[in-house]
Amino acid sequence: MIKKIFVSAASAALILGAAGPTLATGPGLNNCWGTVVSQRASYYHDIGEHSSSQEEPRVGVGNLAHDVFNMSVGELASLLGTLDDSFGQDPAGVTNCP
């Protein structure tokens, strides 16, 4: 499911980057990754393993944020916390970070 969120976010980020609104930035987003992951884990109970424990190596969230999207981890978390609703990945609307 998280893979779907990242794929959806990648698609949306490309669309937003081309013609979308300005994304939130700044020090207020420093804790967004922890906030969004905690919200999802507490409500859906589908998060818990670090990517390093998976058989197939994954790109770390820091590398994904910096190398792929050219944003901070907090900015990526804020984006994902907003976009997951749009792509049906958070039907209860529990993930959010400014």
C-alpha cells in the first residue's frame, strides 16, 4: 500500500510541479514524516517495518525526498499526507501535516 502512495505521489508531484499550487515549506514541516506515519500506523495498523528489513532493497525516504523530488523529508510527508486522500489511500482522512 505504501508503494501505491509513493507511485501516486510521484505522479501527482510531476503534475503539480508542472502546473500546480506552491507546496508548503519551512521549519514547521520538520516533524511531518513522523506525524503522518504515526497517524497512519495508529489508525490503519499497516505500517511498522523499516524498508531495510524487506527482501528487495528500497530507496530510503530521505533519498526519495532529496534525490527524486528535490524537497525535504518534511515537505514530502506533507505532500503525501495531502495527496493520499486524493488517491483513495486514506479514506478516513486521518493523515495530515501542515
